[in-house]
Amino acid sequence: MHRNKVVSREDWFQAHKAHLAREKQLTKLRERIAAERRELPWLKIRKDYVFETGQGPKRLADLFAGNSQLIVYHFMFGPGCNHHCEGCSFLADHIDGANQHLKHHDVSLVVISRAPLAELLPYKQRMGWKFDWVSSYASDFNFDMQVSFTDRQIAAGDTTYNFETSPRTSKELPGTSVFYRDENGDIFLTFMSRARGGETLIGTYDYLDMTPKGRNETGPYHGLMDWVRLHDEYGDRSGE
């Protein structure tokens, strides 16, 4: 690891004070972008999607659970999948803590995957997650949200993800979609985040970004796939 310069207390203070000014600029920029996000146009949802849940079939409106705002995390888990995505699981580990507060602030949060519920629930139990996880297997929801793709789309190289159309090989990709339900019961898609947009939901990265080694993603992929494991598969790696 590279060793930084060691300086006097006064020089240390001045350097960190100067850096704080940059941190404040970033905070103000983040606030401006968030405000711009809230001003983006909405798309009215006209399909009547039905999901398989532990309480039986539910429509999209039911997933709001009495709140006016709904956040959906699209977990990569297709029908018959025998691989558990480390990245989606890493993000999912952060949901329950936030959800304790979101549900009391007019926001419901639901995780949705295309695999049947019978394939999702055993993994949810293994991981100890409490959030609602439902299946969109019987609907077009995942395809309409552009996080799942048909064999025909993949063969034709006609897959749109993160507002870009390009060839892809994966049938499932992650993302977050946000919805609003008004007093008339109309539902609108207000925002979607894909690809690295999910990093804002992973608090572990904020902790790592404060440390001398940072994210320390130095493997062949230079990303979380180099080091993240399912939280019950680390073994004695916590001491490394």
C-alpha cells in the first residue's frame, strides 16, 4: 500500500480543511441533482401487472401498501437460476435497515424478480432478509422495465438498458424503479436507476471510501465481483 506523506498537525489541518471544501461542493451538487430528479417527467403505467406474493396475487397498486411512493429493486434472479448474484445480494443486505424508516415516511420498498416465488423464498430465508420479495413471472413487468430480455431480443442485439440499446447476453440485469400513486389511484413511473446507479444504495461503499485503502477493488474486474461474497460465505475472510 502506498504510504501518504506524514506532516505536522498544522499542515494536516490545512490539507483536510481544503478537502472539506470539495466535500461540501459535492454535497451541494448532490442536492441539486436530487432536486432536478424530482422535476423529471413521469410516465403513466397503463398495464395491470399482477405479482405472486406470499399473501397471494397482488397488483402493482397493492405493493404500495397504503403509501403513495414505491421503490422497486430489480434483483437478478430469473426462472430456474442456480446462481445467486453477489452484487444484488450485497445491495439487498442494506435494505432492511433503511426499510425500518422508509415505511414510516410514505415509501414502500419491494424487491421483484422474475423467478417464481417458490425459487425466491428459500434464498430469502437463507439470507435472513425481512423485506417483501415478490415474483413478476406471470407478467411483462420486468421486460417493460427493461431489466429482463427475451431470447429474441438477445439474438437480435436489441436490448435496451440504462437508456442505451446495444447487444447483451444476460437475460437479467439489476436496477431500481420508483413509482407514485395519486389520490385517483393512477400510477406513474417517476424515475429509474440502472447499472452503477445502484451504488448509492450500498452504504458499505461509503464506509470504504473513508478508509486509506478505499474500496480496494484490485482484482481482474476492478469491481465488487473481485471481493464481495454472500454474507454467509466469507468464512474466516473477515480477518484478511
